[in-house]
Amino acid sequence: MSKSDILAEVWDFAYEGDPNIVEVYISALRRKIDAPFGRRSITTVRGAGYRLEADGDIGA
């Protein structure tokens, strides 16, 4: 999912703040749902956006 898609769905197209807010919230989500469990379920797809992985074990 692209950053612009996330902005449109969560904040809507009229959002005039800093688009880096998406990165801030992705980072917070990673700290809450990935770090405590040793997972990487939210991955960054360079130039495209973010992807939710079904099996994001760090050791894999």
C-alpha cells in the first residue's frame, strides 16, 4: 500500500499536514506489533509503500 493510499484512507485527500506522518505511525506500529514478538510483519517496499507480511519472522 502506498503512502498516498494510506493518507487518503486514514486522513483523506484534504489532509494538508506533513505526509511523513505515515512514517511516524508505521514506526509506532512496528514498535507495538513487531518488536515485542521478534517479527517484521510490516515491511517497506522501496519506492512503492508498505506491505504486511503473513510470516515476518526475523530469523527467517
